[in-house]
Amino acid sequence: MRKGNVEAQASNGYKIIVVDDEIGIIDSLSIFLKRSGYEFTGVTDPMEAIEKVKNEHFDLMLLDFIMTPIHGDQVVEEIRKFNKELYILLLTGHKDLAPPLETIRRLDIQGYCEKSDKFDQLLLLIESGIKAISQMNLIKKINNELKDTYDKLERSYMESIQTLRYTVEAKDSYTRGHSDRVSEYSVLIGKYMDLPENDLNDLRIGGLFHDIGKIGVPDSILLKTDKLTDDEYSEIKNHPTIGAHILSTATIFKDLIPIVKHHHEKYDGTGYPGKLKGEEIPFFARIAAVSDTFDAMTSKRSYREPLPLEVVRAEIERCKGTQFDPKIADVFLDILDNHYDEIKDIQNRYI
């Protein structure tokens, strides 16, 4: 196709980069694509093309296969290291010179076309590609809108549950600060067990809300300073189930419910509410159990002062395999022995 004075249509907003070491091909495609309404960039150096894609946005790339100093498949190899979304059509001088199908699939090349003076087939491929890009952009837009809605809903739920948590803390002076410390101790254990960040986040939030069910325990029992009767103790033991029920109304809390419901289970199966045993107890709940008990023993209560650290340590050691998961207990004992300054930092923050 010869260059002529053909006016380009108004831009349709899609940007196409053409990479070919033959300037004649670049010139011809420039006229053809601008006339079709596309924003055009032509590059004869494949290394320059890689840098352009790295620094600018393009919707579609037309890429020659046989070039110097590197071939088209090598260009794609480099681009796919930092851009997985660019729609790429490979241009070949002859179909026998196209890369193997396995290579095309591996590099996520969307199609290839033989070079020709007539661009009808190429235009069809480009139009099909633009339709796919348009759908992909629409899906991305919808996903972003849904994520934004989900984030707002999640914040609303979190605020509501935080309000409940603060209500519990207002009822019970012991609970004030307790949930924060349990949360921090649980995250600390998780870090020393090399858990990933998403697990640490679940431990953090689960610790904050582990006693949320106390909202359903009568004040007369929750604030009682004398020894509880068996019936009153049974009421207290309902708080994990109540808390799990409260959180079950929102799917965003589904990963936290095992912590809330099972942090009073014991490794030997004598805990509550499910009398779960060993690894039947959810892993995060086993971590929270150690944190919860440690904070209970080291906090001032209406009926006693905080227990001395050596007494607390001996109790955790004694309860390995009965109340606590032995491996988790050992991790926490190591923290007490070798990283106690981190425990003190947490305690000082939530006095």
C-alpha cells in the first residue's frame, strides 16, 4: 500500500504499537491503522519497543517475528516478565517461519498473521483483538467497582463488630486491652512460626474479636468477683458459640470464626464448646489458646494480682500436650526465654 493523503479518523482511544525492522512496513501500517481510528506508534528497534511497553500503555502490539538483534518471540519473552495483559499479534513473512505452537501458547501470543500488501485479514485480527481487550477492560472495571463496594461493606461490618467489641470492653474492665494483647501475642507466635502475612492478618483480627460473644453473657455473671456457680460457669462457656454466631452473618469473617469458636478447646479434648482434640482444633485457635491463657495469667484480676512470670512459664510447660498444642507452646516458651522484650512491648502498649 502506498502512502497517500488519507485523513485519519477520530481516535477510538485504542493504542497500537507496531514493531518491525522494515521501515516500509511501519509506514504502511501507520496509514492503515490511523485511517482505522487507532493511535499509532511505530518502532524499528525491538529493544526500544520493550522499553516503550515498559514505560507507556499500549492496548495491542503488532510484532514482526524475524528481526535483529532479537526475534519477536524473544521480545515477547521479555515483555511477559512485566506485562501479562498486552494483546500481541505476531507478523510473519511466511507461515513456515512462525514459531512453534507451543511457544505461542507459552508466551501468551494471541495470534499471528502472514505479511501481505492487503491488510484485510490483519484488520479482522485487530478488530477481534480490540473486542477482546474491550471485554477485558469492562470486566476489570466491574471487578474494581465490586471490590470498592466490597471494601466499603467490609469496613461497615468491621465498624459494627468493633462497636460490639467496645461494648463488651465497657462492661468488663478485664476485657479492656485483653483482646488487643491476645491479638498481638498471636501475631507474634505466627511470625516466629514463619506464617505468611495473610495468616498473620487473620490471627490479628481473630484475636481482637475472640471474646466478642461475651456481649451475650449477663453482666451479673461477667462482673462477678466471687467464685462462679456451675450454672454461671456454663453461661460463660457459651461465649465462643455466641461470638461465632454473631460473626457468621458476614462471609468476610468466615476465616475468623474458628478462632472465636474454638479458642477454649484443649489439646486433650477436654475443652469447649466442641471437645475437639489435637489437630481437630483449628490451627489458629490453637495459637489463640496459648495467647489467651498467657494474658489471663499475667493480667490483674479482681480476685488476684498478675502471676509471676516463672509461675506462668511453668504452667505453660506443664500444660503442653494437655491444654496446649506442644509445638505452639514450645514456640511461645522460646519467645518468653529469648525475646521477652517483644512481650513487654505489647504489654506496655495495652496497660
